[in-house]
Amino acid sequence: MLYKHGKSERAWEVFKSMNEKKIEASVVTYNILLHGLCEQAMVTRGFKIVLEMIVKGLKPDLITYNTLINGLIKAGRTEDASNLFEIMRGRFTVSGSVSLENFAKEMLTKENLH
């Protein structure tokens, strides 16, 4: 919610405060942070968040991958998005995914430009 209102620093303060108070963040918490980072074109920092999530024993879900793929596409990193999509496809049954649709549109647009 804080990201939607342009308060990304406040979101990080809340997240750090949770860690300091030993309040365990859930996959949902990490996905919210990830979404905010990707919206701000901070995909590399987003990957660090996902790594932290994994180190803490949390398993990225379809939303995690979807958010990363969309962030990579927005950042123009279509090859990275393609690679991550292949990893995701191996872990989840994906049909009608928003990422698949966005990825296909982006790839077609890129192909038409060359």
C-alpha cells in the first residue's frame, strides 16, 4: 500500500522494523516489496529480496515469478525474462498467465522492430 502512494522509503522502514522486532515476513510481504521495487524499475534489488526470502526458508510462488518477469520486461531485459519464464514453467503449471501474455506481446513487439 505504501508503494502505491509513493512512500517506498516508509515501506522499507516498516520491513526493517519487522526484522528488528523478529516479526517473520511472509511470502506475501516479500511479494509486496518485490512489486514495489519492480514498479520503480529496481529489478536487481528485487532479485536480492527474493534471495533473502529463499535464505529465510520461504518458497517463491507464482506471484513472485510473475512479478519478476513483468519487472524484467518493463526494464527491457527480455532475455532475462525469457530465462526466468523457463525456470518458472518448470516449477508451476502455467495456463493463461498474465506473464505469458505480456511476455509474448513484448517479444512480438521486439521482433517487429528488427
